[in-house]
Amino acid sequence: MVNERKGKDDGFPVPKDNYKKLLIGFGIIVIGFVLMMGAGASSPDTFNYDIFSFRRITLAPAVVLFGFGFVFWAIIRKPGKEKKKRE
């Protein structure tokens, strides 16, 4: 007797279609962390005020949070119903 599962082709917890979306989300997160990086001070005696720029304080954390939300959506998203084959 063979135990057949209907509706799933494999035993992966995340459908195959969602892996591309996961990689896109991880790429968005990496872009956000790259936006947070920047050059340091040229000498340890001076303070670099660029650390308070809009890009580092507002834009980069927003991009990272969007990336985490996108990854969460890619994991939770159910795959669409397969279209019937046209004969």
C-alpha cells in the first residue's frame, strides 16, 4: 500500500516558486545594510557628522525592514492554483 499525498509534489516546507522571492528579499536586506555603511573619520581626533545623514538614519533601516517583510511574505505566501492544461 502506497501512501499518496495529494496537492504536494515534495516534502519541502516552502514551495519551490517562493525560493526566488526569498532570494530577492535577502538581496533587499543586503542592500539596506550596504546603505548603512559608510566611510569613517579620516583621523580618530575628528568626528564625522555624516553618520547622521538621511540615508543612514532613515532610508537604510526602512529598506531593511521592507526586506524582512518581503521575506516573511515569501515564506507565508501560498502558491496559486495551477492553471488547467489547455487541450
